[in-house]
Amino acid sequence: MAQAQALAGENYEFTAAPEVVKPKPKYRQQPLQSSEDQKNSSLLGCNIMFDKRVVRGNTYASVQTQGDKKLMTLKSFKKPQQKATQQPQTTYLHPSTPRPFQNRVNIDIQTDEYLEILTDKPPEQEMDAQTDYYIDKPPDRLFVPKKNGIDKETQIWEGDLFDFDQEVEPILQVLMNKILEQSRMEVLEEEEIKLMKHQQKQHEKQKTSVLSEMQRLEAVQQRLDQEEARRKLQYETFLKIQKQSHQKIVCRNLSKSLINPLKQNTIKKLQDLGVFRDPLETALLYEYIPWVYENLLSQLVDENDNASNFNNMLNNIEETITIEHLNSLKRRQQQIDDKYEEIARKKREKEEKKRMEEERRLKEIEDLRLAEEEAARQAEQEILDQQQENQQQQQLQP
């Protein structure tokens, strides 16, 4: 219907030339494409492969007919003013699929019980087959001569033409010689393989012995190097300790020779300068006593009778001050002596501790050396025992 409406909308004009109406043929004619096809029209016959109603190709794809193509062409060139009135379309609202969440997409899937792969082109696959190989039969002779002569026959009894024992004997001889030769070759190959394995074992034993000897020599050389390094370290340590001891003795003697006179002179000078005096004593001598003298002299100018008493009092005060001063000097000297004795004691303890530490370190070095020598001796003894065991095994082997 749509096709008819589209055709009616166009201006149709008859441009073909008039011709005589021919009677309807009894049979339907086949379409011919070209003059070559017209020449070969007798070959077409009623072959359905040339019928337009027969579709060739994929049966799953949609078939587009010539009318559909013409309709599409007419629709594409239709003028705007000749458009047919559009009928109102009824729209149905169907519930739509909710929008997908973030990082998700809605896709169409099959909900049938069995999944089906929909494609316009069916799968194709090429196969081949290998035919059996036959030798061509020779062609028959074109000319067969006519047989002439007389046919005759003869009787051949058993043993006339073939003696089995006589004919089979050379074949058996060849087979036996071949078997014997092959057996001999196999035996020789087995012996050669056995000899090669034996030589390989001997070579492996020799290689193992050489490797063990090389390892033993390397171990001996390594022990000698370690012993030489240890002796060098021990000698250097001894020289260092001896040098330090010599330096300490020289420094001590030099200090004694320089400090002994300096100490006596310094103490004497300090005593003369009054460095070791008590501050109270200094205040009494330089502040209080002059003040007392001034006050007493002002009061006892006219008191001659009290002069003797005042002199006695001054003498007593002076004696007391002198005794206190001597006692303070003794206490100060005792403190100085105690301090020097404490310093000397700490120095002796430090030297004794250092000496004990050095003895302990030397003892550890000696113990380490003895342990290394013992380990080396045990390793050498194990190597000798292993070599003796290898020699015994070699002697026991044939």
C-alpha cells in the first residue's frame, strides 16, 4: 500500500513506443542478461538458480527486494509539498530501565533459556580429504594378433621343478652369517661401552683425588697466612704496648724531676704571701685589732694602772690567734696531703686496671690461636683419615 501511494505521488509519463500485442506464451521465458546469454539460452532451461525468487547466500540475513530499493529511492527524492498527511501515532509509555550507578553501564542481554549467537554470516570452514594412491592401469593394446598353433599340456610331478631344501640353504646361510655378524658387532659395542665407563670412573677418581689434594694445600696455605697475620698483629701490639710503657716511664721521671723543687718553692712562697691564712684571722689582724688599739689607747692614755692588764690581755689574744693560725695551717696541709694521696691512689688503680685488661686481651689472643691450631690439626687429621680410607677402598676394589 505504501508503495502504491509513493508511486501515485510521482508524475508518470508513458515514453515507450507503441507495439503490437503479442499472444501470451504457453511457458514462462527466462530473463537473459546479455547477447552472450542469448546465445547460450538453450543451456539455461528451467534452472531454478536463475529465478529471482530464489535467494542465494545467507538465509539468516534480511532479504531486500527490488521494490524496497525503488521505494527507498522514491522516498529520498520526494518533494516536501507532496508529502502525505501523517496519521497520528499512538505512543505507549513503557517503564524504562533505571539509570545505572556510578562506574556501571546498562547493556542488552538475552533472557532466553538457551543463548544464541546472532550473526549475518554463518561460520565457514574449509576441509580436505586425501584419496588413496592407485597405480594407473596400462592401456589395453589396440591390436591383438590372432592365436595360431596347437595347444598342448604336460604333467609336472612334485619335486620336478623346485627342491625346497636345496633352494633354501643359501638363503639360510646368508641369514645366519648376517645374524652372527650383527651379534658380534653388538658384543663388541657392549665391551667398548663397558671399557669407556671404567675409564670414566678412573678419571673421576683421579679428578676427585687431585681436587682433595688441592683443597688440602689451599687449607694449609690459608692457615699459614692466618698464622702469619696473627703473629704480625701480636708483634705490633707488643711493640705498641712497650712504646706506651716507655713513654709513660719517661714522662713520669721528667714530671718528678720538674715538679719536686717547684712544689716546695711554690708552697713556701704562698705561705710567705699569706695565701693559706684564714679570712677571720686576716679580718682580726687588719681590721679588728687596729680598731681595738685605737679605742683602747684613747681610753687608757691616763690609766697607767691598767696598762699592764691591757698588755696581758693583748698577749693572750695574740697567743690564741697564733695557736689558731698554726692549727689552720696544719689542717690545710693535711687536706692537701689527703688530696694528693687520693690522686695517686686513683692513678695506681687505673694503671692496675689497664694492666689487667691488657693481660686479659693477650690471654684471649693466645686462647684463640690455640683454638685455631687445634681446629687446623683436627681438619688435617680428618683429611688424612679420608685419604687413608680412600686408599683402602681403592685397594679393596678389583
